[in-house]
Amino acid sequence: MQEQQLRVGLIGAGKMGADHALRLQERISGVRLAAVADPDLDRAQQVAGSCGARAAADAFEVIDDSAVDALVIASPGAVHEPLLLAAVERGVPVLCEKPLTPDAKSSLRVVEAEEARGKHLLQVGFMRRFDAEYAELKRLLDAGDLGTPLMLHCVHRNAATPPGFTSEMMIYDSVVHEFDTARWLLDSEIAAVEVRAPRSSSEAPEGLLDPQLVTIETTSGALVDVEIFVNCGFGYQVRCEAVGERGTALIGAEGGPLVHGGGRWGGFISDDFRDRFGAAFDREFQRWADAARQGRTDPAAASAWDGYAAAAACEAGVRAQKDEARAEVELVERPDFYTHT
Ligand code: ISE
């Protein structure tokens, strides 16, 4: 059966939104970008124009548009809650860039709204779940090849930060990915978080605690250490080594062409996460679109519950950083509605 094209409304035409517009237009099949909303109408028009979509300044105009079947939300996290609530009320599938919302209370309101609607509509854009190497690591762990997982050693480095990037953002904008991948890889909630910092790099902007060392305890009794270093200077790097009772597995080690030249040998490293995770974003979007056309969410993706759990872990992380003490994660009981998502 030939299914209809999915008409997508994009909310947010900034760096991520523009990248997703291009993705939808050029690399995802079975979809058409129908509308783009951004408070900066010129920006919306620029992104929409190249795809023949209509532009609006008001996001709710696009959410309520009957010519839009599904939504991609790529606006700043601080404005997500009302957008998500309106989308749930209309009953349209949504792929929402991380974070679901910036704090656990508002994320829980979104979770409750979706549960009350009684239909899985929301996915959170934790794209690492769609990265080929992460997926293989998950498969190894689930198959039991490494034995019971005991630890994850994670490295998360960015070349440089944009202006205004704060020490707290290193937790809720960057380490949020490790909170999600730790929960997903280890099939466990996060129990507590600790944050320590060495002396800051002299390359870090004034006042930024960079790097930081985050320790995550899971309810299954595993420990996860994360080096978050967002002004490392040399490029974008994400690694994860799982240590199990019977073996270890490392992902994110350098691959690609080995170049000899100029008196040196080595490989290339990009400084942009959109390169490192480009294929993962593509896979995430294709699977989301395919599922949305069939009126469901992708079971491989992060659900609204996962978005809420990540927000709660981030809150604990920021508390741990401020108080320089171990902070426990506060989570409500997981509703049955989310047991199999
Ligand atoms: C950014 O928002 C991302 O999501 C990237 O994946 C992460 O590496 C970076 O630290 C964040 O600022």
C-alpha cells in the first residue's frame, strides 16, 4: 500500500532547525516539510523558502494547522512545554529535540498529558540511540556478551563553547546525553550524581568550570564516570567504554581513513556534533517518520518518560555541582503506560 507523505511542521529555525529542515528535505523519504515557525519570521522564511514550505512567526499556528500531520520541535527547551501540550491535545506525533523541557516538574506535566491522552505521540531527540556504534554496544550488553555491566567510562569533549555557555549547561545541555545513554545502555534509572572539577583549563572562558568529572550511580548498582570538557580545542569527541564482568567494549575510538602526509600520520576529527552524529540523526528521523505515518512512535527512540528521567537526573547533577555533594535523583513511579516504550 502506498502511504501518503507525512506533512511535517518544523518549530524553530535556528542552527538545529535549519539542519533538520535540510535533512527532511534531502534525506528522509515519505515526508514533506509543510510549514516552518520561528519568532524571527525572516529566519522561518529562509528555511521554509528553500523547501517550498509556508512560514509563520507563531508556532501555535503551525501546531493547529490541519495541513500538518506531525511536528519536529527544534526551538529552545525553555519554550517546549506549551508547544508539547498543544501538540498532545491535537494528537499529532512529535519529534522533540532534547531537552523535553528544562526541568523535571514541567517534563512530568508533559508525561501526564500524554498519558491522559492515552496515545504515545512524543519522542525526544536523543540521537545517540541511533548511532551505529552505540546501537552495537547496546546489542552486546543486552546479549550478555560482556557479562553484567559494572561501569561505563565516558568522554564527552567539544572543541569550544558558544558565548554564554555556563557550568550548569555542561550538565543539562551536554551531560544530559550521558544520562540518557547510561539509562538506556544499562536499562536502569539513575539514583544519584556527583560532580567534581579539577583546576579549569586556561583556554576556558572566565568563570566556566571546564572540564568537570561527573559520577553517576544507577539503581542497578553500576557506576558511570563522565569527563565533560567543552573547550578541549581540538574537536568533537564522544567515547564510551563499557566494563562488564566478562569483557569490555569501547566505542567512539578513532576510525576513518588513516592519512600519511606532511611528516605525520593520523586521521581527521570534526569539531561539530552534526557531523559526528549526522548518520544517527538521519536514522532517527527516518524511523520516526515511518512510525508516524503508521500512527505510532518508534520503540527504539526516547519516550516522554525518558525525557522526564533525563531532566530529573540533570536537576540532581546541577544540585551536586552547586553543593559539591552527592545528590539523589527524585523520580515519581514509572506509569504502566511507559513500561514498554
Ligand atoms: C549540544 O547541545 C549537543 O546536544 C551536543 O551533542 C553536545 O555534545 C553539546 O555539548 C551540546 O551543547
